[in-house]
Amino acid sequence: MQGVLRLSAAYVPVDPMSPPTRAATIMRDCRIAALVAPGDRARSVLDGDLAHIPLLAADSSASTTAVPEPDDHIERAPRRSVGTEDDLAYILYTSGSTGVPKGVCISHRNAMSFVEWAAREVAAQSEDRFSNHAPFHFDLSVFDLYAAFLSGACVSIVPEHHAYVPRALVEFAAREEITVWYAVPSALVLMVERGGLLSQSGLKLRTVVFAGEPYPIKQLRRLRQGFPGVRMFNWYGPTETNVCTSYGVSEIAADRSVPVPIGRAASGDRVWAVKDDGSEARIGDEGELLVSGPTVSPGYWGRQPHGDEPYRTGDIVRVEPTGDFVYVGRRDEMVKIRGHRVELGEVEAALLTHPEIEDAAVTTAGFGIEARLVAFLAARGQPPPLLELKGHCAGRLPRHMIIDSAIFLGELPRTRNGKVDRLALARMAAEGAMPT
Amino acid sequence: MTREEMLAELKDFVGRELLDGRDAGLNERTPLLEWGVIDSLSIAELLSFTSERFQIDVPQDEVSPENLEDLDAYVGLLLRLV
């Protein structure tokens, strides 16, 4: 990634857990010039119309393009071409509501505005050790990597298989003497509840940052009380803006029953909420959060740029008396599964490609780490088993978008204007049309 | 306990607990992680079932994508640990 940026080129991190068909869709969409990947994984993708793409394989024997010798490299390295801060630095693909992933373009200015702000916010120093828990295609990793580089700190990459063992994550944090840990609340909750984080000895943590989804208040209170000397931040921002609000979590009132605020403007951005009537939300009002400023993406790859328009997040917030924003919910069908953004429409589109599925509506059940995707389906004939549907999804979607349950109905409930009645489905999912 | 008995018990557990009570189509080669049959939450359940039912504690280092790829790989691991 560093090498690509030094060439003034742009990189596109692809979810290593996503199926080859999706990786290929992304590579076609962004018209990649070269692929860097492990040989076996690359071979599953570089096929057909992508077969001519040069490959730099992690195991160099499989590379189809020459890997320069170290000395050679210095001599012949292309000079860094002079770009502008509006040049593209990287593209992050996220779930798209129409069934096709969309590429969020991030310029150097976008990224640097966030990174410089974030390093100041956590007072990053060269003695720090950051953990990198989020995969590279997930924008949480931008902080870990680049705030560490900016401040001359060290970053320790969490081995992939630790993700399955909360205890291993906690021991990693102690062993690597991590001082700054940034993760989705789901991961932190697992580390506290099942990994023994609060009783682990030898921890050097001084700052814990979380983002991506609301932190359930009971569990956050436990973390806050367990680590009285650690600074904690709740950051907020979709991929299109990176972090655009920040809230420092100090003592949590005993009677607070809703998540802590997402806070106020960050990264040099301006954020405000607009009510349904178009006027700006005042204290006590709810409205959609809008963002403008240096971290706002110029747009999606291959689509019309946003121009100078503020970015509409689709998130509904309430304005607290302190001026902080509190996250309330979504305007649309986008949900979060353990911090990952999921457009329900994309899951539905994948299910509808199954020959036996006539109609599909997907909803969520449960909260926090227990959140699950439940599909309500109408079949043409014999309903296919859940396992078959999971396999079908796995061939088209990243892992966190695979359905957890399938419930077959004669037909899906509809509202009077003919749309799928999602409220009724959400009720059914919550009520135990659910297996336990 | 034989490999087949172990496999049958695990299949039954995965079907009952993780697949809405139906194990239709589940076999020892079904990709467990790739198809999202198990994830970081249900792995903990699988490990505690393994510990209770077979008295085998899987060490942290062995909880790897390779050993959890499918039931065949997992049973292979358990037999090595016995």
C-alpha cells in the first residue's frame, strides 16, 4: 500500500474473505492495473477477462511480473511523480443497495485530514503501539496504519485467526504492549465478556477507540469502570466521510440507558442535522446528519462526483442540550452487523438469484454481538434448506452478509401500497418466528 | 469414540444449534467458515460443546481457519488432540 501511494497510484483493498466472484466484480469495476495477492487466491480470481492482469504474488514464484531484486529496486524505482492532494489515494468498496458493491473514492486530502486530526486527538507519540484489528478494506484500519506512521509509532497487526478467540486478542494486546486499541464495539465486548480483558495483567493500554456501531451502554459502562485511567472515544462516520464526529467517553451516568453520543464535529469537518422540513435541527430535535469538509469523499468510482454538495449520511441523530449528536437510527435499509455495513437490498438481490427463490426480504434480529440476518422467503416449490442458501450467499457475498436464518412464508407481508412490510417482518424476527 | 461417532455428534450439534435445527445437506466437507455456518460467536459454542461432550480442550493456537474449515478438518484435529 505504501509502495502504491509512493508511485502516486491508488490502491483498492479487497476483502480476503469475500468470494472470488465478488473480488472479480470489484476488480472489473475499478479497472485494476495489477494485483498483489497470495498466489492461490489470485489464481481463483484472475480468470477469463481478468487473466491478463499482472500479478505480484506473495510467494514470488507465482508472479507473472518480475519482482525487482532489492538493489535493482533502488536503482530503477520510478521517481515519485508529483501529484496533487486531490488525487485518488485508495478506493474502499462497501455494500450497495442495488446488489452491486460501490467504490468510495478517498483522496490524499481526505485521508490526511482524518489522519492528522486523529493523531492529535489521541496524542499519538513515537512510543505508542497501535493494534491493527480491522482488515485493510475496512476504514477503521486507516487510523491504525497511518496515525502510527505519522507519529513514528509502531503498529502490530492482529493475526487473522485471533479474531475467533477473544482470549487470544486480549493476550495479544498484553504481549504486544498495545497502547492504542481501535476496534468495533462487538470485538471489544467479546474481549471483555469472553476474553478476560478487564482482569488481564500487563496491559499498557492508554487509549481505547471504538466506532462502526453503537456500543451497548451496559457493556460500555463495564469497560469504562474497569479501565478508569484509559481515555476512550466513540468515533462516528461512514466510509464516505471517515470519522466526522468524536465523543470523549468519561464517566457514564448510572441511569443512562441509551448509547453514549457520537459527539461533535471532527477532522475539520462541519456536521449538522436537517429535519424533514429542511430546516436545521436544534437542541432536542431529530434530523438526518449532513457532513461537509476535508474528509468527505469526492464520490463513488464510476459515478457522478458529489461536487460541493454536503454528504447526506442517511443516519438520523438527535441534538443533545450539550450540542452533541446522539445516533438514533437509519433512514433506509442499511444495517450494521458487528460493525460491517450491510445493505439489505444486496443480500436480497443475492438470494433472488437462487432458482427456487421467488421473493426475498431480509431483516435483522438481536443487537450488538448477537445481531443476525434473518431472511423471509417465498419459494417457487420446495423450500431449499438453510445450508444451501448459505452456500449460495457465500458464492456472492462477503462473509458478514451471509444469512443466519431463513423463514419461508407463502408470500411476504405487504403494506397497502404494495411494499414489503418490513416492520411486520422485524416484529416476526424479534418474536420468535426464530429458532433459538 | 470412533471418528464416525464423533462426526455424527458434531453434525447433530451444528444442525441443531447453528442451522435452525435442520442439518439437511450438512456433511464433513461443508465449508463451515466460508459459508458462515460458524463465526467467532458460534466457534465458542462449538469449543464448549467439544469440551463437554468429548472432554477435549482445543488449545488457542489450534483454533485456526485450517482446523475449522470443515467437520473433516475439525474431527482430524480432535483425534490428534485425544
